[in-house]
Amino acid sequence: MPSPLIIEDTRVPASYLNFYIANKIVLLPIFEDKNDDKAFQILEDHFKGRKIVPINCRDLIWGFGAIHCMTQQEPAI
């Protein structure tokens, strides 16, 4: 886990588990944190054959979600 991330006095749900698996890549949220490299290495070890693409999500997480959350389906209205 990244260190607690506080934005405007609110702790936001920063987590490396909000990654997204695509055909040949894995999109990894990172947060300018000391644990970013460790998270990258763990995913690289477990997703052999896929390129790990780190994406800075410090601003995105302010919306209380990151990459995986953004890619989810929207129900029909």
C-alpha cells in the first residue's frame, strides 16, 4: 500500500490494487510514493509477458477511484 494520501484534509483511497489488466499490458496506478517501485516489481513478477505501465493517479484518486474504477461499465438508464 502507498502511504496514506491526504488531499484537502480528506484521506483518499489510494491503492495499487486498482490496476487494470488489458491484452498485453497492465495499467498500474502510482502515487509518487516510496512503495511505487515495489508495487511495480510485484506486478511485473506476476504478469510475465505483459508490460506494466505505471500511471500517476495522485490527481485522479481525488475522485475516489483510479484506473480500474474508471474502466468499469455503466448500467443503462
